[in-house]
Amino acid sequence: NSIDILSRAKGCLLGLTVGDALGARFEGQAAYWITRKYKSPQQLIDNPPTKEIYYTDDAQMMIGIAEALCQDGCIEEKTLCQKFVNNYVPSRGYARGARKVLKAMEKGQDYRKIASSYFKGGSFGNGGAMRVAPIGLFFYQDLQKVMENARLSSLPTHTHPLGIEGTQLLAIAVALATSMEKWDKELFYEKLFAHCQSPEYRAQLEKAQKLEDCSELATVGNAITALESVPTAIASFALNPHSFTDTIGHSILIGGDTDTVAAMAGSISGAFLGVEAIPQNLLDALENEGKGRDYITELAEKMVGK
Ligand code: 8NA
Ligand code: MG
Ligand code: MG
Ligand code: MG
């Protein structure tokens, strides 16, 4: 029952988008409030809080990366920034550093300078990682290319080493999920550790690997920083490798940066399980006008040459 690459590509991009769109309804809330109403992932996925769900900056910037890859076959900074700017709609919800950098890009100013100085040492927010999935998908057969293109995709906005490394690790997780036929937890983490550079991420991945139950997921973090969200998304997938519902559901039930953790986890899960694993009611609820469900589906087809 091997899953073909087209289904994985759609699963990856749409998995990210529905994770973002459902998670966005809960962004910034405490787990306590969310779990008062939703007792399980299944309950949450079966009863989305609104009839339609709309994606945020996470999927909007992912679309830019996918478009840039379709155009150039690799990450060219100029193309990528053009795509980010063309797609930029502030009302989708961008963090403050990201807004500054995108504004500078839009005006043709030195965005690199702003990106590296707005926060000391550059941003280590999860904005590089939240959008990177298409790179893991596109280069899944060559992990060196995944690392290099993920780094390049981070640099226009996220220049802090912890921001870049989080972006690379999420891309590697997507690439591994895309190529995996059978779930192998040991191999999955082994390959992630092989691409890990800092003691900070090593410690976080060790914590993630040791988790035995989703009730402990929040201990890895649910924050807006890459270090406290990328390993969480990876863990949510690795704890629920056979269920898209449980992967994004648990990512949301822990509260905090729910749209982003669910987007990242959803992209990994969708790449492993294929689009058929995404609950139909969520796909039906996803916005479809403009660059919505159908457009993202076409992007996935283009990315794998179908
Ligand atoms: P970013 O680069 O502004 O970083 C996000 C946040 O991380 C910053 O606002 C800071 O609080 C913190 N941060 C990053 N680097 C540093 C540093 N060197 N020193 C101190 N603090 C730092 O933006 P981003 O693109 O990384 O953010 C991604 C997040 O923004 C995602 O959660 C995404 O969903 C979105 N977001 C949107 C809203 C909204 O308005 N709806 C709210 C939160 C997050
Ligand atoms: Mg968002
Ligand atoms: Mg289930
Ligand atoms: Mg977020």
C-alpha cells in the first residue's frame, strides 16, 4: 500500500494549509480553554469552530516558496522575495518582525539589513520553518539540497542560526516523511539528529524522541520561536504517524502557537500519509477562492511534475 508522490505532494501542501487554517482559530489560547470544549483531536476535527476555515501567513508564505520552486527549480532569493511580496496580505496575521521585513521588501529597501538587526542577531521566530515544507517535498531525494535550499529560503527574513536550523530540520522531516514507505521511528530521529547542528536543537529532539504520550507534548514547547515549536511539530507527527487527525489535533490542543505547530506537523503527516488521510470535512471547509484549495492542489501537481 505505497503512497504515490502526487498524493504525498497534495497531502503535504494541503496538510500544512488545513493545519494552519484550523489552528488559527485557537492561536494564542491556553490549552486549558481549548480542552474545556474539545476533549480529543477527533472531537476538534469533527467540529471545526467555523463553517469555513481560512489560512494565515504560514500557508501564504508556503505558497510563495512553492511558486518560487516551480519557477526556478531551486531557491533564488530574488524570485522568492517577489513571491512573498506579491502574496503579502497583512490581514492574514504576520508577526511584527516579519511585517517590517516584508514592508522593506515591498518598498525595495535593504530588507536583509532589517532582517538581521530588527531582533538582536536576527529573528529566531518560527516563520522560516512554518513555510518551508515545499522544499523538503521538492528535494526529498537529496537531503543536502534540502539543507541548502532551506537555508536560502530562511535568510530573507530569518538570519539567526536558531531560526535557520529550525527551518532546515522541519524541511528534513518533510523530506524523510515523503520518502518513507513504512514508519520507522528510530530511523526518522536518527536522520534528524544527523542534520542537527546545535546543542539546543539536539536537546529538544532528544526530549521529543523520549515522549511516550501526547499528554507530554507541551513540554517540548508551544511558542512562536523555532526552537520551541519545530521539535514539537516533529514530535506530534512521530507520536501519531498513522493519523493526520491526531497529529494536527494534538498540535492544537496544547495551545500557544497553534496555527504554526499544526501547519508544520500537518505538512509532515500529509507527506507521509498522502492527501487521502486528510479528513474530507476539513478540505471542504478550507477557503477556495483565489489562492485557495484548488490553487494549492495545482501547485502540488506542478511541484512533482504532474
Ligand atoms: P518574527 O520574525 O517577528 O518572530 C516572531 C517573534 O519571535 C517576534 O515577534 C519576537 O517576539 C520573537 N523573536 C524572534 N527573534 C527574536 C530575537 N532574536 N530576540 C528576541 N525575540 C525574538 O516573525 P515570524 O515570521 O518568525 O513569526 C511567525 C509567527 O507569526 C507564526 O506564529 C505565525 O502564525 C505568525 N503569527 C501571527 C500572529 C497574528 O497576528 N495573528 C500572532 C502570532 C504569530
Ligand atoms: Mg499564522
Ligand atoms: Mg484517529
Ligand atoms: Mg502562528
